[in-house]
Amino acid sequence: MVEDISLYYSKLKKGGLFSGHDYDWEGVKRAVDEFVKTCNLDLYIETTGEVRGRDTYDWWIWKKEKGKYE
């Protein structure tokens, strides 16, 4: 999943917004956290409310002007 994130991220223009959902799922959280750490990015997270009795979360990052995966 980290590979998928890096492939999509590489297609963004500098300063572009990259986002997703299901951050509360362990696989998604692990992949996003690893990518953000590797690329030294700021991660933003916000709850989208409750679905089927549990909170759900969206995540987003901004593509830096310079950095890995450009």
C-alpha cells in the first residue's frame, strides 16, 4: 500500500493536495504513517463522524516543493 501512495503522490504537482479516507483502518494508517515519515511530510487527520458505531477519519498531505518522490 505504501507503493500505491508513492506512485499517486509522484503524479501530483508541487503544492498539490493528496488525501484519502479510512485512516482508522490499520493497513491504511500504517501505510500513510510510513509514507509521511519517509518523506518528512505533515499529516492532517479529521474525523468524518461515526459509521456503524465507530469513528471514521480522513487524512491529507500537501506535496512539498522539494523532497523524495518528486
